[in-house]
Amino acid sequence: MLKLAILGPAYPLRGGLASFDERLCRAFKEINWEAKIFTFSLQYPSFLFPGTSQFSDEKPPEDLDIDVCINSINPFNWIRIGRRIQNYKPDLILVRYWLPFMGPCLGSLLRLVKKDKEIKIICIADNVIPHERRPGDAWFTRYFISCPHAFITMSEKVKQDLLTLKPSVSNLTLEHPLYDNFGALLDVKTAREYLKISAETKVVLFFGFIRNYKGLDLILEAFAHPEIENSNIKLLVAGEFYEDEKPYLEIIEEFKLQDKVLLHTHFIPDSEIRFYFSAADVVVQPYRHATQSGVSPLAYHFEKPMIVSDVGGLPAMVPHMISGIVCKPTPQELSRAVLQFFKLESGYFNEGIQKIKAKLSWRHFVNQIVNMYHDIS
């Protein structure tokens, strides 16, 4: 039996990366690999973490082997855990890379592990050049990307960023598979009752943690459009602020949007995600810039159409007028897209969503990684 080690966020950490790594681990177990996750005992020092908590309140996943052991800022820990990973003797390591801050830790771990020439290392790169840049980013990233034998990216944008730094590296771009581990779609009535939203309301969902690049301010300003203002369309904001909330609240006050915007601005636990997507008519991603998005696979799982900005990998994942509407990331274009959506007949995007959803399987994603593993010399 082949053995896999995943290096990245997992329980007791929370968030999209942790959910992805846990689902990835299960997908490898489904094809009869032995799989184990090595996750962080300290992911970020508290002063670097913008949210309220890094840790999940959910029950631990009993079907997964998770070793909570990596300290992102302790070099002595990197040596000890590198040896522990070596002793596990994985055939393949899948390492997540999403932030330059992790470059020294993960790069040092992998340098130690690579002394065992039998271990192959593939990186799943969510970002290579970060959304919000800081001093040292380029050095940290270069230090890390010299370690893996090959890279998986989930958008052309990340692939091109990777190739600017490492032009000859073996790489493969795969579509982000479905987040299918948050339960089944609920009927709208049940979901709306849980969230205390009227059945007559038309709901546009903005989901996920809130940072400037995600453009929440743009969709808020879009809701000041007179035709939206005089409709029963409301914006449901579900996610934790990862920056100062004041500018967003000022927009709501300036345009008198208190009755148009439903603020659920706390961390949404895994067990509640299906209520938000089931309650929505459409999911909006008004990003200023993007690589790929974990929100799109969630929307496909719950069979919801999307309104997305024409930036990064979003238009490729949400083809215009097939599974949603693509527009410029401006308040004017977003308001036009929202109004256009609600003028379409009900179920307009259903066929397109079903066709794309069928392609986003974990089995396909894992098989492609296994093929890449066998191709590494």
C-alpha cells in the first residue's frame, strides 16, 4: 500500500484549506492509499492572525489520522518534525502553499525530508504571489519553491505566477474539486427559517472571510442602485471580517442600506454552511483580483448560480451565461448583473451548473495527482 503525507492546515484548525486537506485525505483513502495529515500546532502567531480564532468548535474527524505537530516559527520544531515525517516513510508528500510566511517553515521541513531520495514531493499551490504583499515575500517563496519536485495549481493565474519564478518546473493545472463535505442541499424554506430570512426575499450571498481584494464594498455600493433599492433583493454577508469593518459599515450607513444588507459577520462553522447556500438565489464574488476561489466549488456543490468578476481564474470556473454571470468589478456592472440575474427565468443556469459540477470530482483530481507522482523520476 502506498503512503501519503499531507502537510497543511487541518483540524483543529478551521477554514477552507483545512476542509480541503481533510477531503483530499479521504479521497486518497478511497483509492486505498494510507494517508496521514501533518498539521500545525502553531499556524500563525496570534498577532498575525486577523480573525477571532484559528480553531474549530466542531467535533474532530474520527476517520482521519491527523498529527498536530508543526510550529511555523520554531526552527528546532522543523528539524524534529522533518525527522518524524521521514520516519513515517511516505511515498508521496503533498504540501499546501498559500502564503509566503510559510516558506521558511515548509521549505526547511522539505529540505530535511528530501534527504530520503525515495520520497516524492508535490506542492498544491493556492497562491504563489500573495493577494496582499509584504517585505520578504519573494525570498520566502523562492526558498520554498526550490523544494517540491512538481506543482499542482488550480488556476492559470497561479500557474503563470509560478512559472515567472521557476520556468522549467513540472506543473499541472487542475480544476478545484467540489466541496462536497458540508452536507446536502436543503429546501429553501428550511434554510430561510433557520437564518430568519423571509421566504419572499431574493437573496444574493457573499460568503467567506472579508478582505479588501474580495470587493464587498463594491457589491454594497451596487445595492444602492435605485432599482435594487426598490426591490425585495437583499445581500446576505456571511463571513468574518479579516480587516477593519468600519469602512463597510460606513457604506451601509451612507447609502442607507440597513434594510438591504443582512450581516452575519462571524465565522460560519462547517455545520451551518449548507443553510447559507441553500437559502441563496445566487452567490456573488465581486473580487478585485483573484487566483481561484473555494467559494465556486461550494456553490457548484449546492447547485447555485454565481455572479463573478472577470478577474483571475473566476471566469474560467464560471462561464458567462452558462453557470452564472461574469462582469467587471465595479458597482455599476455588479448592480447590472444582479438585476439581470433576477430578470432571467427560474432555473436558467441549471443545466450548465449540472454539466460543470459533474467534472469537478475528487476521484479525477486524485487520479491526476497519482499520475504525476508516477511520472516523477
